[in-house]
Amino acid sequence: MSLDIGLFESYWHLISHRLELPETGDYVRFDTPIGEVVVFNDQGNLLAFDNLCPHRGARIFSEDAGTQGFSCRYHGWSFRSGQIHVPDPHNYQSCDLASAKLNTYLLDWCGDFVFVAIKPLSTLNDQLGTLSETLENISFNINARVDLNRYEFECYWPIAVENALEPYHIPLIHSETLATLQLENGLNVFDGCNSVWHAPIGNKRIHKQLTGFKKLFNIDFQQEEYLSIFLFPFGMLSSTFGYSYSLQNFFPSETAEKTNFTSRLYSVNSASENATKIIDPFIRSTQAVNRRVFDEDHEICKLVPARSWSPSPLKFASQQEEKIAHFRNECSQFLAKGSRSDNS
């Protein structure tokens, strides 16, 4: 089994937030190394499945997200209330239609965050460790998804992940965007396979502005810094001052030179209706800056071929690339376990 498929099948992945799927028919769709994965609201119950009709394997959902009934356009098979519904069932007398079902995956929650897994090595709680409480607190303060941005990064997924893990490139690549915060070295915290970067904002003018925004928000969890949480192996959740949260997924593609990249921007609870009107331009600005940062990351990651990456330690590692060392060590340990299993 390849590293890409092995990691995808063996870990829980943060897919969405409860508020993205509030009504019957709401769905989100992702491209992954094992095919498409959909999370769908079926009469108030969320389920994850492989986006293929059990009849002849036609795709059900084609957009990244939306609202529609589960009905196959090929032959009209549908799914609702946990059941497959087949037109003209009398035509299937030689078949056991009762056994027809979706190829579903495991689904679990951390607060209002939705996680999906195939054959996880551990429970979600064990995988998250002490980050469970932090993620719960964040999830309960989110009130809406305000942006969904999805496209292919033209690079191998670990290259995109490692770029997101280190601040070393920020002054050069993001000189007019992220670098304007003048993030300080901060602190890396490692928790099992996951890692967190806490970075104070060194730009005193911006720090003062952000502090002044406090009265506009009604949130009970806030870290007055730049916070970047890496959820091994493919997820990143980041925020500045807790006023919005950006969730990124770097899912492997079927080819080594592509990454299925998705970002969502979540807004948090405002203090009042009037505060919301004041906050809206700030959120729109955050959305525009985030998209520009991701485009800047993509442009530089395109210059790094897949063969440049390996799970071996960096030969020339700066102190700002400490999280890369941790990430590569986790990949190496996973590969070693796989090799031992193959030889047993």
C-alpha cells in the first residue's frame, strides 16, 4: 500500500463543520486518493460514502458542495431515510435488492467538527489527544462558512503540507500578505502525530487594531496570536486572534504531481447585528488575503518536484523547520509499521 492511500485510510480527517450541513440534502464532496468522499445530510443524519450509486457506479454529486436530493441520474435509484429506493423493483426478481447499500465510511465528531475515516488505527479522541478540547472550543464559536475554495495544487501533497508547516518562507513568499503581521518565532507544541504553532503578532499597529475588535465578537475561546494547528496527516486549521478560522485539506491525488487542495473560511459569533455589519468588511478582506496566500503558496510549491520529497530528515534544517522534522518522523514511523506488517 502506498503512503498516500495508507495514511488516508488509517487516520481520521477533519472534513467539515456541522453548520455546513444543517438541512436535508446538504452535502460536501472531496477528491481523495481512494476516490470521491461525500458527507450528506439524510433527514438530519449525516453519513459519509464514496459518491457512487450501488447499482452501476454512477457519480451522484458533482459539485464541491450544495443541496440536492440523493437520486442517480442514470437509472433513478435514490436514497433517503437510510434506505435505497429502486424504481420498478419487480424487474429485479433474481436480485437481493435488500442487500443494496451505499459504501459508507466512519463518521465521528469533535464538538461541531465532522471527521471521517476508513479504517482508522485509533479512536478519534486518541488521535487528537489534548487537541480535542481546543477543537471543541473552536467549533462551538463558529457560526458560518463564508468561503469555499478548491483546486488542484500542482505538487505532491507532502510538499504543500511542509510549506504550510514552516514560517521560514513567509517573509519572501508572502511579503505583502501574511508577512505584514510580522509573526514572531513563537512556540511549537507537539502532541502525538499533531503539532501546533503559537506565534505572537509583532506588528504593534495590527495587534492594537485586532485587540480593539474584541467588543465586536461574542466568543468564549480566543488566543490573541496567530494559531496554526496541524492535524496529521492532511489537515491545517489556522486563525489570527480567533476572529475567523481557515481550514485547509491537502488530500493526495491519484498522481504524485497533484494535491487536492481545499480551504474553508469560517466566521465566528458576533456581539450584535450592528457588530456583524462592521465585521463583514473585515471578513471579506480576510477571505481575499487567504486566497492570495494560498495562491502564493501554490506558485512556489509548483517549483518543487515530487522526487525532491522523502520522509528522511532534512539535510539542512533551520530552527523554523522543526515541525517538518516531526511530520517526516511520523511518515517514517507509519511506513516502518507498514513494512513490518508486510513481512509478518
